[in-house]
Amino acid sequence: MVYDVNMNKITNTTQTIELEWHQMELRYQSLRIHTASAVQHLMLSIHSYGLLVPITVTASGVQDRPWVVVDGYLRILALKALGYDLITATVWRIDTAEALLDVYKYNKSRTWEAFEEANLLQELITTHHYSQANLAKLLGKSEAWICRRLQLTTQLPCFVKDAICQGILSSWAASRILIPLARANFQHAEQFVRYLSSKSHTSREIQSFYEQYRRSNKKIRGELAVNPSVFFKLQELDKLESSCRYIELPPEHTWDRKCDQILDFLSVLGSIMPAVFYPQQTAQEQQGLQDKFHLACAKINDLKHILEKTTHARTTHDKHGEAVTASR
């Protein structure tokens, strides 16, 4: 019996060896999420300090690839990217399924996301024939918790699972936003994930988008799904406006900037008008949207009248001043 520092627990007799890539079976690589940024961060660490913690393997029983990797896939990706030919591994002389359970229970170096937990549970049930009740007991969880995690593997569409594995979506955003969005409109969910694959947004920003989507009518929902960037650009304008409130600026600068924003907003309104007002729309929906627009127009007209009065009074004052000066 020896003490394994990485796992912080007593294990059976272990052995540390050097392995080449072709000697390892990577059957559990898809259990955990490996983002490009995480790989790059680890590459820098290994380049500076070397590999501090060996990977963990168990015997596979197959001659061509005698070792199954149960922990350390991120380290493998980083070392391969750096051009290494060998990797240090700790051999556990225990059953592979038991090793997977120990990796989950005792390895605290990186917190497991809900989607990763779901993958692990599905693997243990499908391949290693554990029951949900047995897993609940072994992991110290309730059977309800096991069921909720397993639902992630059955409810998530394949394109959402791929997005999670690639680091495009967090498990939270997938379960709280993409699952209900896919239930409401599968195509819109697919379009939104395709957009997120090229544009990075926080979970909070994604949630704001989904809340706007839910509040919108059918036509606007379709427009948001086709072109989500319009929503996020408007969000950026709102953030810019909020940040400028705390900066003392000349009133002329504020006037000029706000006029530019109004022109931008009017341009957006013009582009989405065909999607906002359409023949199948109810009169009540149309009236509510028109009322807000007419209110905005009334505010602009009021401001226009005030501007005309102000400039007219100033012009009249200047003319009288010139007349008085001339008479002297």
C-alpha cells in the first residue's frame, strides 16, 4: 500500500512508468471537457516547469495498447502539442471502473462539470453495468441526483453536446437555456449554437438573449435566431451608454453622441420592420408595437419644437443686439 499524492488517498500497490503514445488506449477521452484555452494554459506550465503530476492508467488486457488512461487527458493533449514522445504514468492495480470512480471522488484538481458527471455515470451504467442505486451509494448522492445528471445525456441534442465538449457552451447554459430552446424550436437552437461557435459570449449574455427570445413574437424570434448579432450589438450600445453616465463630458459631446445612437437605432428599426409587422399578426400585437413607436415620435417632435423655439429666440436676440449697436 502506498500514498498517492495526486489522488490524496491510499491505493493498492502502484508503479510509475514512461509510456509512448501508441501504448495507451484513450477510451475515456470524451468524458471530460478539454477547451483550447485550457490546453494552451497547461502547455505554458509544462514548458516552464515540466509535467508535475503523472497521468493515471490501468491495465487494458490488450497487447497492442496495454494501458487504459483513466485520468490525465488534458496533460496528454498538452504534451502532444509540445511535441513530446513520452509521458510519465502511474499504474493503478485495480479494476478500470473502480479507478474511474476513484478519479471522480478523490481528484480535486479540477471540478467536474454537470455534463462531465453525466458522461461518467452513463459510461459506468452502460459499459460497466452499475445500477443507479449502486452508483448513488458509492458516490454519496441521492438517486434523484443521479437521474437529473443522466437526463443531460438523453435530453441534449448532439450539436449541443459537441458545443459543450468544444468549450463553446457551459453545462449551465446548455441545461438551462439550450434544452428549453431546442424543445421550443430545434432549428433555432441549432442556428444559435452555430452562431456561438464563431462568437464568444458569457452565460449571462446568452441568458439575456434567451429571455428576449421568449418575450418576442414568432416573427421576431425567427429574426433573432437568424441574426443574433443584432441583439448583442444593441446590448453593447446599452453597456457603453451606462459606462458613459459616470464620465463628465461636455453637453455638446453628449448631444452629438446621442444623436448618433438615435440614428443607429432608427436604422435597426428599419431593417427589422418587415419581421415585426406581418400579415398574420394580430391587431393587438400591432397596436402595442405601434404605440411605443408613436410615443417615441411624439418625444422627438416635442424636442424639435423646443429646439426651434430656442434657436428662434436666440436669433431674434442677436438681431436686436445688432440693431442697437448700429444705432449708436
